[in-house]
Amino acid sequence: MNSETELPDRLEPEQPNSCFLQKFKLYETRSNFYMIGRDKSRTFWRVLKIDRLDPSELNILEDPATYSDDECYDLLKRIHEGNKSMGGLKFITICYGIVGFVKFLGPYYMLIITKRRKMGAICGHTIYAISKSEMIPVPNPAVRSKLANSKNENRYKKLLCTVDLTKDFFFSYSYHVMSSLQKNLCDNKRGPILYEKMFVWNEYLTRGIRNSLKNTLWTVALVYGFFKQVNLSVSGRDFKLTLIARRSRHFAGTRYLKRGVNEKGRVANDVETEQIVIEDAAGGSPVQISSIVQNRGSIPLFWSQETSRLNIKPDIILSRKDHNYEATRLHFENLVRRYGDPIIILNLIKKCEKKPRETILRAEFANAITYINKSLTDASRLRFLHWDLHKHARGKATNVLTDLGRVATFALGLTGIFYCQVTPNLGPEGLLKGSFFEKNDDSGKCLQHSCSRKDEDDDSLETEISNGSDDASRNYDVRSPMFQKGVLRTNCIDCLDRTNVAQYAYGLVGLGHQLHALGITESPDIDLDNPLAEDLMRVYEAMGDTLALQYGGSAAHNKIFSETRGQWKAATQSQEFFRTLQRFYSNAYMDAEKQDAINVFLGHYQPLQGKPALWELDSDQHYNVGRRNDNVRSFIKRSLSDGHMLSESDSPIASTDVGHNQPLSEIAQGGSKGISESAPAIPTCESEISYCRFTSPVPSVMQEDQCLQSDNSFYDEHDYDCNFSNFLNSDWLSSSGNSCEEETYGRSFASVSSENLVNGPKVETSTSVSESGSTKKGKEQCESELSDDNGILQYSKSFMNWVDNGELLFL
């Protein structure tokens, strides 16, 4: 007979506004766990009861009542008295939140945070990291099954523990750290729905308790990636710089085991980077805040690389031909829903190689965007820029950063930045209570005005920032908010080393505009020799190393950063060599187990008695699906597409003027829809949203080679005009980079056809003299176009067309 004292039946009083439990104490009896949680200010206590008598099911009961400190003490005392015959009530540990519950083959386990550390604060909301965690079996030892100590059970527990929660995971009790600052201020979504965001890594682990309690009081939402906050000063004015990287849990994994895109449009190494600037305002004055968001992610094609212990650079294989590029389309539809338009794609991979590797993806990526563009209106074009960073990096590092800064300037002019003022009487609790901008009619008008005006004039944001460069902020007058609309998406092959350099260049340009918008600086420009540039470089370098370790197994290759700082060349080369070896060893020997651990943590693989164990399955890459049998296939498919991207609730800002919920295919002119039946109802009125821009269709890979041989315009089978100027074979922004061999360029593209890539690339070793000559001729023409009489580089007409109309650039 259970002698547990029942929790008293009381009506729940009205909750305070800041209803966040932040500190917990865990107790146990033979029959139950009792978790006592309180808020930060010690104004109320809550009680959670977890059953320990069921060996295989999870039963959780939340007391609806709130208690005072004394009432809570009396309750625990009564529970102890009622269980004295079975050992009474025992204190287990202090903890700071539940990470989740997990079940392998035996009992459920509870994952809790036992130590935390402060990492920073955003608008008064503290951000924490995990210093120590524990995994506690839920059933008491007397009722646990024999499976609890089986060999496979222990192996699964050990595997899950290899996911180190003390590294690169962070959370907040009161701030939605899984969302950008702009979304938090413009969106009133709260509660369990936030755990469905793509950046919440313990969504699966908390699913059971969230479904049972219908709240998230006891759990914390873990974001995986990078968080760093530093204090900086300019001209005597202090501000906080915060850099956040949020890694997507969809199609997550390690370098060679997660490449490209899956069937639902989710890409590998999908990371959202947010740069926040908050001025340290004097008491009584409004706080000025600004943020910019950018994105990185694997090239959205079906491609892969086989892990090899003999080849440090395995071949790139287009493993599956998607004739309609549905997965690629779904990926960009998701970007539009998350960020709005324009979507600006910066592709940094090589344009010429002796043996085609990166050039295979470069050609097919261009074909995919071309195909998608054929079903879109002119207003919905993607901005797509090829810029071979490896080629340009052969020159001075400062020239590379300068050139990337120019690209960043144009991209920022298209998307804008987020800026607003927060009144001091609002406080951190009120900042995220409902929608911040819905509380002020004028702000709402500014929101509509900002977005509608953005479509009319891409330079309007630049003008608005310039008009606010006086000392108005010193007088604390109310300034209109500004909003980011669209995003810059950067990729290379791994989306690690080269991508991080480009993201730093974008962040530096963005920081200049943020400080200018806050009235801290008179000019939005920050030179590379400015101390602020060095401070920001250190932060981005730390982020690059962290993200590279997570995905690639080693710190990032930071050659450009090292050269910019004037580091000794021999030391840089030695560092790069050892990082290459470290990455190779990790990919060849460590990544398989790391991928298994990620799949278990995210719930992509769920162990079942009588089914194959995780370590008995093949690789979970998409080209290996279905190799063994139907049971194995079902497990692997779950790791590829856990749910449907278009069914997610992580839509952007709720406002009609800032939200972007209409898929690309909804505005297509006769193109394939590419939308799942499970997709939610989406408005079709074009007036509600403008979409990402792109150029007029360009020729296929073979047609591009023909285009490079002639200056004449031509028409493809769809009668779309293509001029040679759309395929610049020049250094465009910089003449410092050493050019590749022209014959290699011609051979690479001539030998790569999208029709024969499934079985691997075929290389033609011969190149005609006319091909080489015509390419050199095109190069000379473009270089002359970029230079004036004094030899100073100027922007070409083709680049300006890209800025204004979405032309496709190959650089």
C-alpha cells in the first residue's frame, strides 16, 4: 500500500508576470521524485511529482498550487513523515532545470543541470551555460527490469554521455535565445511552441514532459552553437557586443556524414549568426539596441563525400539527380519564411580546378537556381553571387577582406539592420511580454512604413541611418525603429573556414552601421586597422573555431585572420598543417560515433528491443538509405527528416508586414509547386509579401562554356537571353588575386555535365586553343571594364545590374 501523502488540492492563484522557475531541489522517496522549484526573487514555489514505481513509463504530475517558503517546508515535512517506514524523504541535489527525459531499452532517465555559469545578458535577461549535468534513472532499483543493466543499455548511455552539455550549449529562463532579437520583439509566441524551433536541440528530450504538463516551467530550451559577449568602447561611449551562432537540429551531424540537403530541404551545417549591439545607457534614458542576422549552410544539393582513411580530400559526388530541384526549392522557401526577402547567396567555392571537385557543385548549384528562377516572377529573384575566395586569397589578406567588405556593404543595403529603443521603465520582464511593437501604435506604423518603403527603395535604410548620425541620441529623443528584411546566406564546401572569413567581413560592415544607427559614430565605415576591427575579428575567430570543432573536428583554418594580424608566416603554416591533420583524424576515426550520439540525442534514432542496434546500421547519409532492409530504412529515414520543414511553427515575425509565410512556388508562373500536403495554409496575395530576387535564367553548364567562347548573346531552349556579361571571368573587385590557369577553367566546366554526375565526375584532359584564348579574352575585357584611366578599380555594369536587378555573377 502506498503511504505517500497526497498533494493538497488547491486553486492556483494568479501568477506573477515573471513566472520563471530558476532554481530547483530534487528529493526522493521510494515511490516518487519530488522537485521543488522557485523563481529568482523567491516569491513563489511549485512542486513536481515523478512516479518511480512504473519500470517503463513516464508519469509526471504537477501540483497546480503555488506555495510560500514556509508552506513548501511544511509540505516536505508531511511527505517525510508519511514515508518514514520506507526511508522517508531524501535530498538528492540542487539543480537548475530539466534538460529532458530519455529512454533506451530499459527505464527512463532524467537529465538535469546541476551547475551553471553566466555567459552574458541581453536586455536584462541572463544567458547561462551548463557547467555540470547528471543523468538519473527514474524507476527505483527494486522495479527496474533486467534491461536496465544490459550491455546495449549501458552502451547507449555511454553514447549519449559523449554529447558534452558543458560545451557550446546555452539557455535562458526568460529570454527566447532560440530566436533573433527582432523576432523576439515582434513576435508574441510563448510557451511549448518555442521548443519546436529548429534551434532547440532538446526538443525531443522534453517532448514527453511538455505534452504532459502543457508548459515549460521545469525545462530549459538548449541552443547549440556559440555565444560570446564583450564590452567595447568608442569615443568614451560603452556598448556590449554579443555574437550568437545557433546551429539547426535538422540534418545535424558531422562533416562527411552530413552533406548537402535532404528530401525536406534541410541542409547540413545550417547556422544562424546574430550580432547584437546594446549601448550602456545612463539611468533613465532609453536603451538603444541593434542586431543583424546572417546565415550559413551546406550547398542545397544531394551530394556527399565518402569518409576515407587514405585520402585526405575525398572526391565530391553528386549522389542523386533531382531533376526538378524540389529539395533546393524547399530550402529557399524556408529561408524566405524565416527571413523574408531578398535572399542573397554568396557562394565562395572554387571556379577552376585541375581535377573537378568543387566546380562540380558550382555548376550544378547555378543550374538549380536557374531552374527555380524559371518559375518565379521578376520580383522574387534570388541574388546569387559566385566569388572564388581561394583564388583571391592568394593575394594580400587585407585585399580579400576589403573586397568582401564591398560585397557586404551591398548586401546590407538590401536587407537593412534591426534597430529600436527600449524605454527604461519597460524592464526585462516586459520586453518579451507579448509583442513589443504592438504596444505602440506609432511603432506599428513605423514597422509597416519600414517594410513597405524597403520594397520601394533599397537604399532607404542607408538614408535613414545617415539621417540619425547627429547627437540626437544624446538628447534621448525617440527614433523610429528599423527592421532587417532578408538575409545573406554564405557557403563554401564545409561552410567553416572561408565562410567564417566572409561572415566576419559582413559583421564588420554591419557593426559600422549598427554603431552609426545608435549615434555612437559619425560614419558607418570601420577601417581594417581600427582597433574595433581587431576586437571583432577575435570574436568571429573564436566562433569559427567553435563551429569548426563541432562539425569538422578541428579549429578553423584562420590563415587570412593570421596574416591580417601580421602573424609569422611559418607559425601560421605550422598551425594550419596540424589543424588539417586533426580534422582528418577526427573525420576518419571519430565522426561515426559522434554522429550516432547526435542521432540519439535528437531522437532521430530511438532504440527498440528486437530491432537492429544503432551501431549495426549503415551510414545515415541519403545515398545509403535502404541498403539493408525495411526496418533499417525506417530508422535511417528518421535521421534524415524528422518532421516536415514546412510544417514547423518557427515562422518569422508574426506581423503581416514582416512575416514571410508564402512559399516561392505559390508565386510561380507554371512551375512545380514543391509543397507537401502537410504544409499549412499560406496566403497567396502577392501584395502581402515581396520575395527573394534572382536573375533571368542562365544557360546550363555546357551552354555556359559556349557562352564563354563568344561575346555574342544567345538563347537557350527556353528563349531566355544570356549575355557574356552575366558570367564575369574577372577579378571584379580586386586585381590582387592570382588567376587560375585559363585552360583548367575551360576543361573543368566543359567536362562537368549534370547528366553524368551521379556516377562520379568524368574528366576530359584536352582543351582547345580557342577555349583558352576566348577565356583570356573575356578576362581582359572584364579587367578593362573594372579599371579607369588611373588604374583605380570601379564597379562593372554587370555588378551594378546584379545589385539593382538580381543579375547572376561568376567571379
